[in-house]
Amino acid sequence: MVYRRNESFRYTFPEIVVISGVLVSELEHLNHKEWKGHIVDISPQGMKVVSDLQLTETEIRQVQLESNFRIDANMIKGYAEIRWYKSYGGGQQLGLYFHEQAEVEGKIIDDLKSRRRKEVLRSKA
């Protein structure tokens, strides 16, 4: 499961941005299981997160992650597939992909712009 994002930009957060949600799966023991973590970096179509999830390779192929996060002012909700993963501390580092969710992409771009404007204004003060 190797995947390299080739998007024009990725934003790396200087502080922890929390993400949470539930698993969506046909596997009964995983469906609606809660998960949480934090975002390492983000682009309009995907993100790298560190999570408390402990999933096997087989399970990873059979789940989607309902993802709820706030970059700036708005709560963003999307459904992501796991493109890659690796063990990280007591959990896993995951590469998530928002497949053809234009509304989610738009919200991510708008909130990143808004957040960056605020960061620039704070640095000038």
C-alpha cells in the first residue's frame, strides 16, 4: 500500500489539530467504532493523521473513516479511505484520501485560507 500524493500543496500544522469520527464498515465488529487522532498535514484531497486505531491490513481495506475536524472556524465532515499506514507509537500513522468530495475539498481550502490569514495577521502584531 504505497501512495504518494502529488497535489500542489500540503499544509503542515504548527500545533495539534484534533480529528475524530467513526469507522464505516460491513465488518460488524468495526462498524461505528469510534476513533480519534490528530492531523499532521492536509491538502484538499487528503491528509496524514496519527491515530489511536489498531487495524490489521485486512481490516484497513474494508473500512472508511468518517472524519470530523476543524481547521479554522467550520466543522468539516468527510469520508476517507485509508491509502497507506504504518505503526506509530501506540497507534498508526495513516494516509487518508477524500475520494471525489468536492464540498469537503472546498471547505478545506476555504478554512486553510482563513486560518493562514489569521496566522499572518498575528505574526505582524
